[in-house]
Amino acid sequence: MSRDVFVGGVGMIPFTKPGANEPYPQMAAHATRAALQDAGIGYELVQQAYVGYVFGDSTAGQRAVYEIGMTGIPVVNVNNNCSTGSTALYLARQAVASGAADCVLALGFEQMKPGALGSVYDDRPSPFERFDAATDELVQSDLPLALRYFAGAGKAHMDEFGTRLETFAKIRAKASRHAANNPLALFRTVVTEQDVMASPMLWPGVLTRLMACPPTCGAAAAILCSADFAKMHGLNQGVRIRAQAMTTDTPITFEARDMREVVGFSMARNAAQQVYEAAGIGPQDIDVVELHDCFAQNELLSYESLGLCPVGGAEKFIEDGDNTYGGKVVTNPSGGLLSKGHPLGATGLAQCYELTHQLRGTAEKRQVQGARLALQHNLGLGGACVVTLYEKA
């Protein structure tokens, strides 16, 4: 029988440009200590740790948590590309839900290199050979692979539904307005739709520089626990993980001959549907969402894959203001990856940090009033998608 799992504590450090960061053990330690302090417990009570990162040695997870303590607990290193942080969260939740542990640390960090835009998939392992074969036929471009994937997916939406480039610019401008209230975001300067359109064109008519997230360095962490543990040690039981799903690629990723499928549209849709069914709710019940906006194009596609609007309805969803405060569902109140930055292993846990504060009512100027249900979407190509539903307990 599955047990309830609560987010007992969260911690995060401000994301920084590559080269301006501390070494990863220190970044990870700061985030972990913040999560432990938020939970009100010591590290000696943590029974397992799942530690995510993409670029690093095989036991960098141990190196990171040893900064906090060497208690002999199991430490599992996790690498699932850009969904690494939420994969660590997924494993931590399973450990608590199954009864294998009562208090588990999920930690994610990344130490990126300067000039990493588009390089996430450049030194790729063999699974990406199949992606390259698919995209080379669909998109003839000298762009770095990440740009080719996501910009190509946006172009497919533009070709089918007449979506305008200005619509993606509106997403980026919205992200900047949200990030202006987030002290942990890297970019807090508000930009307009016109600013986004005037930034350097990376793919003429399809993608400008400001529509792409910046690579960053950072760390975030969460303490997950059972109800009994929370009661015994006085942890906050205000946020519960109500449902969670992880999906990977199916043959449609390549057989559909559609760039939207290559970047995980069906993966995300399937994960979201599993979560909605498990929770007995629909997308119309969601109050706030942190989704994987590595590019403005992917945010638009995610509105549709998560069911926040009909397929083909994303442009109207944006034009009506339904993706921000005063609309149907506030998306990326943190500013998202477009403004916070994207330290690959930390991103999923940074999303958890934001949504936990939203449901606690402690998000300050970013607060979504009356938020009771929050959805998290974290995507990694090659591929995995994790969708998590949190509820105000």
C-alpha cells in the first residue's frame, strides 16, 4: 500500500552564470543545508539520498553530500539529462511511498561550462544517433542540436497552426515579468515583446536569442518524508505529492516524422494523463504550473501537451492572458528556465522549490492567490519526462 509523501523542506541557491559559481560540492551543500533548515531537522535523520547531475564524475553525488555528513546512508547518483532533478525527486518519492525509508533527500546540481548554449546534446551518447537521423531529415540546419530540436518543433507548430513568432516573444516577455519578483532568478530585468524580437536571430523567422534559456550553475534540494516521520519530528505537512509519473519515448517519437514528437510532446502528454487519472482531476483544476521552458517554443508546446489548452489553441491561450496572473493558470511564476537559467541537474528540484512555496503561501510577490493544486513538468531528451502534482494539504 502506497503511503502519503510530504515535502518537508526545500532549499535552493541563486543560479549563476558559468564561471561565477562556487565548485559543485559547495553549491550542493548550501542547497542541502537550506532544505534541512527549512525542514527543521539534521542530516543524521536522512535515511537515503538521490543526487542528480549531468556533467560530473560517477560518484559526484557522494562528494556533494559528504560536505554535509558521512553517515553511511545509501547515495544514488542520477543522470537523466534535463529531467535529472525531477528523476531524483521521483526516486525519493518512491522510497518514501513504498515504506523503504521515512526521510529522503533529493538533491540536484550542475556546474556548467561557459558558452554552453546548445551544447547539452553535442557530446551525446549513442541514443542520440537516432534523434540526429530523424532531425537531419526534418530540419536541415547548422544550428547546435538543442536549438535544432526545439526550434524545429516550434516551426512545426507555426507551419500547422499559423503561430506567429511574436507569440513566442510574448512567452519570453511574460517570463521576465515573473522573474522580476524572484530574487533567485539569474535574469530579473523585464524585457518586452519588442526586445525579444529585436534580439539576434538564431533561426530566421523561427527563433531569437532571447527565446532560449541560458546555461547556468546552481543547486536545489528537497526533503521528502512520511506522515509519521513528519509528526514525530515536527516537519511541515502543508504540501503533499498527490500523484507523479515518469514516461520515456515510444516509437511515435521517430515514426511520426514530427519535430514536436522528437522533443517529447507525447511523452509529456502521457505523463500528464497518468497524473490526472491517478489524482482524479483534470488540467482545468490546476492553479499554478512550473514547466520546462528551455525554449519559449517548448513552453507553448507544453501548454498543449499538459492539456492546459487544446492542441492548436496555445496562441489564443497566450493572447487571452491565460498563462499568467489573472488568467486560467499561472505558468512559471519563478520566471522559468528562460529567466532563472537551466543548471540541468538542479532544474527539477528548483521547480519543486517554487511550487512548494506557492502552496505554502510563502512565495511573496510571486504568490498565486488561493493556489491549492500545482503541476510540475520536467523534460529531458533521450528521453524522460516527469510530471508531478502537488496539493496543499
